[in-house]
Amino acid sequence: MRKIKVGLVGSGFAANIHMTAYNENREFFEIVAVTAKHVENAKKFAERYGIPVVCESMDELISHPEVDVVDVCVPTNVHDEVILKAAENGKDIICEKPLTGYFGEDLVDVDEIGKIEKKLMFEKLKSKVEKIETALENGGVKFMYAENLVYSPAVTKAKKLLKASGAFIMELRAEESHSGSHASYSRRWRTSGGGSLLRMGSHPIGVVLHMKHYEGRIFHGKPIRAKSVLAEIGYLTRTDKFKKEKKHYMVDTWKDVEDWSCVLITFEDDTKAVVFSNDISLGGVKNLVQMNTSKGMIYCNITPNNTVLAYAPESSVWGEEYIAEKIETKSGWTFPFPDEEWLRGYHQEMRDFALALLEEKPPESGFQLAKETVLVIYAAYYSSESGKRINLNF
Ligand SMILES: NC(=O)c1ccc[n+]([C@@H]2O[C@H](COP(=O)([O-])OP(=O)(O)OC[C@H]3O[C@@H](n4cnc5c(N)ncnc54)[C@H](O)[C@@H]3O)[C@@H](O)[C@H]2O)c1
């Protein structure tokens, strides 16, 4: 069987997760090249995974004749540059979440991009997304959106239950939250494109949009899209009460980005979704989706879930063994992840992308989901600023 030849742009956190998923799908993929901002890092990465070619730049990697698919594992503010170049070179694209954002690229003198008008950001974001869509169409390339939660076993089972029941989803409630990213780029809008809502909220927003798309596709032959957005964002670690506390257990060094968000989405069929995403949630990462359907209800406790429960009187008992992302302590009762990559859908995602590339079928998570997710998020920023419901036209 012909193998898919992948070139990785980026050798950080997401690139490592993708390598684990490629290794689980070895029969489909061959990783032929890698590049990173600092070539030494790309070299170390290539040695660790046995990747034959290290490129000095993204241009060299994208135009490399061996590369069929470009895997975008760079920070979000570099996504569009890689996508546009890959499309121009006729290369198919796997892209990490979120698709892109607005980073104040055209406002070089402004320090705190997070303080500029969100209506303006929404308009600029729309133009950027249109430009990407046109480039993909002109390049005739496939785009696979690496929204792993779409492929998590819990969401896959929820889809089977929905299909079997013939029900429609009346309301979704979803969340991704934890106690704050440790990545320095996440502190400023200029490098992150937003706070908790963009960085983490793109996952639960992606899932609720996907579920309504799926419902529409299986029962009516076309996706049910988001119609409008009403939202509120907050800066809870900047409140006086919080600042007065002597010890902080959560990240408190945000510059011009929010640490709390709540988004209410209304769909074309007047059903609803409520999505929370915040950086003020202690006790480990939460990835939760609840679906109230016309004939039943479904809870997807992706993380934490109680597949494994462990108790230790003090943190040191479990030594170096990994328990779960972002827990503050390993002592007391914990919910250790037995197979995090599988639970979060990374392996299944790569398999779907392989089949999309080899069998000419659309991926479950493709460009329309990437586009709708980021437009909902920036509409939410605009709504929060204006206090108004923002209508979307897909
Ligand atoms: N799906 C998930 O669960 C998940 C988890 C983490 C990150 N992400 C996403 O993955 C993306 C990358 O995040 P990360 O945490 O891996 O970041 P990271 O900082 O760990 O790694 C980024 C990599 O990109 C490289 N890079 C940066 N600028 C570059 C350039 N101009 N040319 C070539 N390489 C360049 C860096 O050298 C580094 O290797 C982000 O969009 C993030 O939202 C997704």
C-alpha cells in the first residue's frame, strides 16, 4: 500500500502528540521531514523519532519533493503562513486547533492587542479565514482539522447513540477548563490570539458544532450550523478579592487575555449549546460534554473519568508515574488517565486522516469545522464586548 509522506512543521508539544498517533498508524504514514524555529530542536526531534530529513526552514520543508502532507504543529499565530504556503505548493494539510486567530499583525505599535475593539478583530478574522479558504480551493488541497475531541471514544459512542435513537439534540453543554497554561506565549494576545476561550474553548466549541453538523448530516443530508452567538468573558484572577489572597494555586500572570468565558450558541434549528472554558479550575483538566436529546441524555466525561481511581496519602507515593494533566497534587483520590492519547482521540484522528487521504473521503473533522469554530469564538469576543447577540452567516 502507498504510504502517506508527512512533513512536520514544529517539534514541540503538539508535534510529539502527533508522532505518538503516527506511530499507532504506522501502516499508513511515513514521516519524511521535520523543521522547527531552531534547527537544533528539529535535529533532536528527528533523532528521537528516526526522521530522515531535517529542513532549515518551513519553505524548504513545504517544497520538499518527498512531502505529500504538511502537518502544522506551530503556534497558532504561525498557522496561516504555513497553510497558505502549503496550499500554494499543492500539499495536503493537517492543522492543529484552532485554525487561526487575530494577533494584531497589522498593529505593530500596539502593546496590548487584547484591548483593541473586538468588532474590528471579528472583521479581520473573517477576512483571514476567507483568504485561507480561497487558497485551499485554488490549491485543490485537502485540509484535515486536528480537533481530537471529535474522535474521542466518548464522542464517537454519543454519535452512535444519537443515530440509533433517531433523536435530535435539544441542548449541549460542554467545557474544557483547567488551572492555567504554563506556556509563556499564552499570556499575551499578540502571541496567543485570545485567552481561555480560543486556547481551550476551541475544543468544546468544536465538539458541539460537530455534533449538530453530524445530526444534520445523518438525518437531513446537510449540517446544522451555528446561527448566532451570545457570550461573556471575564478576568477573574484580576479581581480585588483574588489579588488580596496570599497564595494562588492557579496561573495569575495573564497580560491582556481573559481567564474565563461562557458562550451561548443558537443553531439554525433554534436548539442551543452552552460552552464554558476557563483557566481558574483546580483539580486537573476537564473535558466534558452533556447532550440533552429529544429521547435521552448522554454524558461524555472525557477527562476526568473514573475508569481508574487511585488514592495516596501523599504525592510522593506514585513517584514519577503520570496521573493526569494539570492536577496540583498527586495525593488524595485521583483519576489517573490509563491511555490519554486514546481517550482524547489522537490515534483515531490520525487514522481518519489517513483514510481521508487514501480513500478520497472527507475527514470527520475538516475545514468547515475549523472555520465555524474560530468564527464562533471571535463572534463571542465581539458579543462580550458589545453585550449583543452576534448573527453568523454560514
Ligand atoms: N490538540 C491538542 O490537544 C493540542 C495540544 C497542545 C497544542 N495544540 C496546538 O498545537 C499548536 C502548537 O502548540 P505547541 O504546544 O506544540 O507549541 P510548542 O511551543 O510546544 O511548539 C511549537 C513548535 O513550532 C515551532 N515553530 C514556531 N515558529 C516556527 C516557524 N516560524 N517555523 C517553523 N517552526 C516554528 C517551534 O520551534 C516549536 O517546535 C498550537 O496551535 C496549539 O493550539 C493542540
